[in-house]
Amino acid sequence: MKILEGKVALVTGATRGLGKGIAIGLGEAGATIYITGRRLNNSPGDGDGVAGSLNDTKVAVEEAGGVCIPVQVDHSDDEQVRLLFERIENEQNGQLDLLVNNAYAGVQALTDAQGKPFWDNKPSLWDACNNVGLRSHYIASVYAAQMMTKRQQGLICTISSWGGMSYLFGAAYGAGKSGCDRLAADMAVELEPDNVASVAIWPGIVGTELFSRLATEVDSQETTEQKNSFFADRYNWETPLLTGRVIAKLAAEKNVINRTGRVQIVAELAKQYGIVDQEGNLPVSLRSLRFLLPIAIPALKKYPSLIPDLKLPWSLLLLTLLKSPKI
């Protein structure tokens, strides 16, 4: 169903991974999608060795049924971001219905820093995690809000993670994701009088190209006793497309303003909406007993259907994580 036909969306950081999956999900719903990234096409000099470009995403979005407009943007450059929104405003007569803040430049730095405490890494790790990330989300939201408030409608989704609540990948990463959650919540307070919603989106464990490579490296470093982590055997992983399908349904909600200011968990929304992942399955929320018990008792991974899909209340989950901060 083309539930977003006639709607205009912007997905930042969409050359590959989660951003690409989100753009495809919006394309399935019939949206016109602007996508940003630093690479229009792959080239031999691309640094991390993982393929992906804006034109690759454009082809995938159009195959899914959407209209895709790639724009080469470096989100560390505020002027490029300003010109991006100026272009959307001119080409779409001031219409922007959805912004997905997804651009993130910290994965390679986090990979390089893996296994070392923050004081043994260069201070630039902070900027790598939070410049094109938390800061760039704020800048994009400023320009999006200027357009959306004029039309008295719109939705800003800021991609965050469970690392905003529990230790994951280090101090710089966690502080940035906590900041994303607070940014989304505080923007919601100021945007609500103009009927513009702002939410933080928490995917589960998403098997992007870069994250899969990071997981392989972490697995190779772990001892047999440590193999209970959520990296092991890719248990309950999601594809990037699931987040895209969920955001499409969220953006189509008539009263999405009722969700404003809160964290929205991809797996839980997918269950509410009756959405399945790319292979037809539905991963559970990371606060579900169906996820948590097999992490503690790996033998249970063979029998997930026998474990109830019951979600831990936030208060109990926080107490659990404070006692044992590493998921």
C-alpha cells in the first residue's frame, strides 16, 4: 500500500546500512525521498572497503516503488546542509513531511577503539562519534523544523540506540546516543504547539555491512566464556529494512503527534503494526524475555518460541542494567 504517496521525506546518511534500508522502506510506501551521503558512486579510493553509494540506494528505492533524489552532502559542513534544505524547499514548494536523522560517521572509529578504555583512545573519538551524529542531527532538525512549522505538520525521527541507556561501545558512543534521545524529547516540547512530532527511534541489533564486520572482529576476540554476547551467532538480528517499514507506518499515522517526545522501539512498533522483516520474520524487542533469557542461557536460543514475548518494564530494566551495565 502506498501509504506515503504524495509525501516528501529526507533520510540522511543513506549510502548503505540503516539509512539505505530506511529509504527503501519509505520507497515501498510510495514517498518521494531525498537521500544524502558523501558518495554518489563507489570509487576505488573509498576508505573502509564497504561498498555503498547514493546511486546504489536510488536504484533500490526506485525498484521498491519510490521516487529518490540523491544529494551529495557532507554533514560535517553546515553550509552544505543549509543548501540541501534550501533545495528541498524550492523543489517541493516548502513541503517536507519527514526527516530521518541517521547520518553517522563513528563506526570505523569505534571499530578501531574496540577493547580499549576511553582514556587510551585519542580525544578525537568523541568528534568521530558525535559530530556527524548528535550535532549533525541538531543542525538538520533546525532547518526541517523551519519548514514543518510553517505547514503545521511533520515528523522528525532521530535514530538512536539502546546504547543511550546501557553501556555499549564506550563512553563517547553512549553519551552521544543519550544526547540523541534527549534532543528528540526536548525538540518535541517546542515543536508540539505547531503539530510537529519528534521521536527517538531505537532499532534492535541491525545487521548492516559495517556492524556485521565489527561483530565478526569482536567475536574473534572473545573467549568461549564470553560468547554469550548479543554478537554471538547473530541472534535476533534485524535487517535495515525493518526500521524503514516501521518509520513509514509511523509517518502515515494520522495522530502521530500522540507519540511525540518518546522513544519508539522498532521491534515493538513492528509488532503493533503487524510488519515483518525482509525474510518474513519478526525479531523481538531487546527488552523482551525472549531476547534476554537466551542471552543469559544460550541453550535457550534453540527454543525461542517457548519463551513468552513479555517486555520488562523500564524501571526493572534500568535496575538490571545498573547492576550489570554491559548487555
